[in-house]
Amino acid sequence: MIRFDILSVFPEMFASPCGSSLLKKALDKGLIDIRLHDIREQALDKHRMTDDAPYGGGGGMVMKVEPIERTLRSISVPDEETPIILLTPQGERFCQKMAEELAGHRQLVMICGHYEGVDERVRTKLVNREISIGDYVLTGGELSAMVVVDAVSRLVPGVLGNSESAGEDTFSMGLLEYPHYTRPAEYNGWKVPEVLLSGNHREINDWRRRESLLRTRKRRPDLLRDFPLTEKEKSWLADEAEP
Ligand code: ADE
């Protein structure tokens, strides 16, 4: 069981991703707990302002520190180690290894940034971690928080069925996955590779491993750089000329 506390000015954005597929099942089964906190509820001025003009001038609005701090104070966390995360394009880049590390915690607190930015005191005084989901800028941190929730949740035992366990995923294995096929064996003249119909499991495993390696070399050579290859695997790669 892992608990996510999400601070947002648009908590309604989470309804759809949390209301379908595996996340919904995980919520229904009590394997994950998602608590949404509307930052605006802690904006106590007449206009419930969660953002304001930047000191020093310039365009755009900056999210205010008080409503965020007040919202955080309303959330109980087990200990000092609990990640209090700000989602921001300036953060550390999210990856499978980070998802695995985060999945080891009992609770994650995530603050979704918006507008031009967030008052610097949120970074320096309130959070202990900043995460970016990639080198592009979104309109806000909500989708990023959902990405983290999704990637972490599927690592929680019981969220995936046995047959779809996370152990053989692309990035856990360090290689891209081999191609998958299902019935029919031929469609529009497009055939499934013969070896997969052969029933010879040693040959099938070799074929999959080889496809995985060739695909990784072609699309993500950076992943192969530190990958320990067997002699057999080296010869597969050598036999297949680089495109
Ligand atoms: N907010 C806006 N863009 C983002 C990104 N790339 N990662 C995390 N949070 C964001």
C-alpha cells in the first residue's frame, strides 16, 4: 500500500486517470490511496488567490507560498524521509530507477506547480525533492504527478497481475522489449515470424533476446553502452550489420 498526497489548484484533472483501468482497480482494492488537496481551499484572502505578480516586475504570475504551506501542514506524514516533491521542468529527470526508489516509500507528497513558476521559498523551505518528467514544458504539474503516480503504482505488489509483472519491463531489463504478436498468424498477408509458431522455446527465447538487442542498438544505443553482453549476444550484433 502506498499513499499519494497531491496538492493542486486543479484537483479535478485527476478524475479520469484515477477512474479507469489499473489505477482504478488498485484504488478499489486498497493497494494505493490517492488524496487530492485543493490548494485554493487554503487561500484565505477574499479572492482566494493562489498566485500573484512577481516581485521585481516582469510578466506572468507566481504561485504563492502561504496556501501551499498551509495545505502541506494539513497533511500528516510518517517521518522526515517522506518525499515532498515539487513537479517542475527544473527538477531531476524522472526514470524507471527513480520510480522503483519512490515505490519503496509508504507515502509521497506531490505539489503541482502552475503559472510562470512557484515562489522560491516553496523550493527552499518546503520540499525535499524536485522532479521533471522530461525536457519539455507542460501547462502545469498535474500531468507530471499523474505520470509519477502511474509509474510508481504499477510497481506496488498486486497492482499488476502475475502474468504482467513489472520485472521484465523494458527499462527494468535495461533493453527495449522484443516484438509481440497474437492471433491470427496471418492477416492481410502480414505474417507472424515462423519461429514463434514453432513451439521450440529455446529458439523462441534466443529470437526474442536477439530482437531485443538489435532494436535497442538501433533505437537507444545509449542503453547498450554499459550492458553486459554474452559472447553469443556479441556475435548476434556483429552478424547483423549496423543500419
Ligand atoms: N511542469 C511543467 N512541465 C513539467 C515537466 N516537464 N515535468 C514536471 N513538471 C512540469
